[in-house]
Amino acid sequence: MKKVMTAKEIFKKIFLIEIFQGLALTFRHMVSPAITRQYPEVKREPFPGSRGLHALVRDSVTGKEKCVGCGLCAAMCPSQCINIYTSEGEDHKKVVDRYEVEVLRCVFCALCVEACPYGAIVLTPHFEYAGFTREEFYYKKDRLLENWDKYMAGPRGDEYLEKYWGPKLSDFTSNGKSDSEERKDS
Ligand code: SF4
Ligand code: SF4
């Protein structure tokens, strides 16, 4: 059955009300101030808890990576972008020869962080990085440890971990103490 138009609908059709409403909206946008930021001079605060580059946690006692090469992070990674190569060291202990992350394939899900039983890998809040080749985004062990020193060691890292990885916080420490606790003690 054909629907009968109401008086309001007829009025709108005759006077092209919706077209004028659309034009008014367009005009409002044309005269409103632009919100373009002049990056990198003007930067926005990152969203709280944003996940950026990976870092291998450096043990504050030994100064080496905490990673023991168990491979759980690589097994959990849905992008299969973590590659770990180990060998047998002194006392038959496993030695992590290479720990590499193909950053361009990563989806920043943080499953690797959650899977690690030793709190040996984290995602840092640093998300501003660029490069010209794929190789630049193939992060090796040294670079991942460097990321820890640059973006996570000290109060900034403590704050980030406390805020967003609270339940796992003790995992990221050595001797059961966080970097900040060790600083307080010393
Ligand atoms: S954040 Fe997710 S995708 Fe990226 S390395 Fe970790 S597990 Fe893999
Ligand atoms: S980062 Fe953690 S889960 Fe991954 S190999 Fe090292 S100790 Fe195992």
C-alpha cells in the first residue's frame, strides 16, 4: 500500500529544507578554524597506554637481557614476527644468541609481553619512528636492549609499567624490586 506523506514531509519537500540543512552544515565547517597540527613542531600527547616499539628488559643486576630464550613469546605471536636463536652455554645453560623482531609485521597486540614468564619483553610508549628500508625495522637484540635504556629505564618506564602492566609489574623487575625501588634504596 502506498504510504501517504505527512504535512511535515510535504513542507520539507517543497521548501528543500534538507538541502539547506546540508548546505548550512558545509558552510559551518568552511568557516570553523582548522585543527591541523604542524607535526613535528606541534605534538599531541600519546593516547594513554599506547603501544610502541619493543624493548628487551635489561636486568639491573647483570646488565644483560632477562630473556632466557624459552620461546613462549614467539609461539604466542600471531604475526610470527619474533625470531629467537639459542645455543648451549656454560653449565648447559641456554644462551640467547639472537633475539629479533620484524617490527613491520607486528600488530602490537602485546601477547608476547603477556606470555613471557620472566617479564623480559615489553612494548614501550615510543611510537614515533620512521625509516627508508625494511631492514631498519628488523630489530636485533642490541637495538631492543637500547630501546629499554632509551624509553623504559628510569621513572618514565616505571610509570608506564605501573599504569598499564600493573598485574605483571613485579615480572619486569630484578631481585623483586623495580628500578625506582632500587633507586630509593640506594
Ligand atoms: S605485539 Fe603481538 S604481533 Fe607484535 S611481536 Fe608481540 S605478539 Fe607478535
Ligand atoms: S622474551 Fe620471555 S617468553 Fe620470549 S623467549 Fe625471552 S624469556 Fe621466553
